Amino acid sequence: MNKDTYVLIMAGGVGSRFWPKSRNHCPKQFIDILGIGKSLLQLTYERFLNICSNENIFVLTNQNYFDLVSAQLPAVLKKNILLEPSRNNTAPCIAYATYKIAQLNPDANIVVAPSDHLILKEDVFLDKIQVALGFSTANEALLTLGISPTRPDTGYGYIKYQDSSIEYQDGFEEVKKVNAFMEKPVLAKAEEYLASGNYVWNAGIFIWSAASLKRAFEKYAPEIAALFRSGLSCYNTDQESEFINTKYPTSPNISIDYAILEKADNVYTIPADIGWSDLGTWASLHAVGEKDAANNMVNLDKINLKDTSNCIIHLPKDKVAVIRGLDNYIVVDDLEVLLIYPKSEEQEIKQVAKEIVEEHGSKYA
């Protein structure tokens, strides 16, 4: 493995659309949401062991989740678990990790990825990442792994790329120059994107050298660059935690897309069909999960289903369930909260969760 390759797994989100299973005390990335005995974070970590050594894997999470990360990933070095004292979006957390890693290794090449995505075609994914790492090593380039769209989805941002490849560099035929980042479109526009053939979904998976990204921060987000540059004497020392706890909350709340990628002129993408899902909703989990003959996704064995179809049923493993007469429903029990809700109306769940918290207290958040 290349000693200059590093991975940053971002694991600080709350996953509120998976309420009530995903809650503040144990968000989606720490849950065995697929019912296979491993959390999404554990699956992500294991996937990246094919890219770099354990010592080069960093996990960035909220300070409230240090114990969860440590318990689920005992092999990850404690010093490689980076703790956010506040949620300030992706630009500050990526900047923090980049300046810290660059101090350890100025030649670092970094893969940045969410902790809670599903990738079914792992071999293809790993091949694309290796191509991207090769390109970012040889070029002043910021890369994103673009997901080849399978439908005109209105829930994702899109990336428009040039039709031609980077033809002047052998071996990088898959790399495309990015023309623009597009916001989540209306259906008609999404259909146009799909038909055109040169748009991909923005999955938030990035590849770049630490040096290239630092230069991009200096040019396009100087306020963020100045803040994290001021900690150079603290990174990888006993003073790092104090610096981050004091300075990090003062950083702008902004995504890496807005801060850097939508401004930079050296952004590239590699279109990829990797069997990807961001598992953003219960319905998206149902779409990719293993189902029975009646199209039900069920996570337990002790269950009696009759006249029930197209449902996702996620209950405690030791529970016995008897269900009859449901079609297209979400049934989730996390012991404190029971949710039975039409799958077709799951966009309401986030608001319902907010109402429950307001009425009955923050323990249900």
C-alpha cells in the first residue's frame, strides 16, 4: 500500500431521517441498519483497509461519539479520532483533518468519504479510487467520485462534466473535467440531466492531495485557511484538543462544495457505477435491502406476517412480532419509540420527530 495514502471517514452526522432508530445518542452510522451484524461505519472502515493501512485511517466525528467510534473501531488509533466540538458543516472538518495530516506527511493524498453510505460493487469502487489517487498525485486536482445516475432523482445534487476525457494523460481516460455543480433539480430538469449522459450524482466522496486542497483553501476560503493554519504548532501535540475546542466553533458553517468546489477551476470527476446508495431514508434502505417474496424487508426471525407486503420492518432482534394487513408501511421499534408510518409519506417523519421532541422531551431526539 502507498504510505502517502490517507482516508478521512466523516462520521459526525445525526441521520434524522432514520428516526426513531437513528437518534442523537446513536446516529445511523453506528447502527446495524442492514441487519448483517455490522454498522455502516464498520463496513466503511473495512472497505478502506483495502486502500491504506489502519494507521492512515482517520475518523472525524462529533465529540459526543468518541466512545461509539472507539467501541466499533477498536483498531483505529485513538489519536486518529478527530473530534468536532460543534457541527459546522464539511468545509471546516475537512480543513482541520487536512492541515493535521499534512503536518504528518506533506505528500499525503487523501480520500474523504461519508461513513453511512452503501456500496455494493466494492471492487469497482476500489478501482475508481485508485485511478483518482493516481491522478491527484500527478496533478493539481480536486476530484469527486461521481455516481452514474440510474433514474431522474430529485433528491441529489448533480455534477455536469465535459464529454471529453483528459486525453493528454494516458491511463486517466475515466477522468472528466467538471463544468458545474447543480442544485437538487425539479423532476423535468432531472430527466434532462439523465438523458444528456454527462451528469452524475454528487455523493460527497472526494480525492485530493493535502497540498492541493490547502492551496484551494488559501485561494477560495482564506478565512478557514487562516483559522486552521494558526494551529500548525498544535497539531499532533498535547495542545491540539485545546486549540480545536477553542477555535473550531468560530469557523464558518459551510460545506466543502460551497467553500471550494463550486469556485475552483481544477475540479474533476470520475463517473462510477458502484451500486451506491446514501441510505438517506427508510424507503432507500428498503430499495437495496434483501426482501421476502412479498417485498418485505425484515430484520428479525421471530415474526408472523400475513397479508403484508412492500413493508420495511425493523424491530429489536429478541422481539416476537405478529403483523397483518399492512402494505407499503415503515414499522420501527427502538424500545423507546414505536413508529408505524406509510412509506409513501416518510418525508413527514422528520417533522413528526420534531413534534414528539417538543411535546415529550429531548430524550426522544
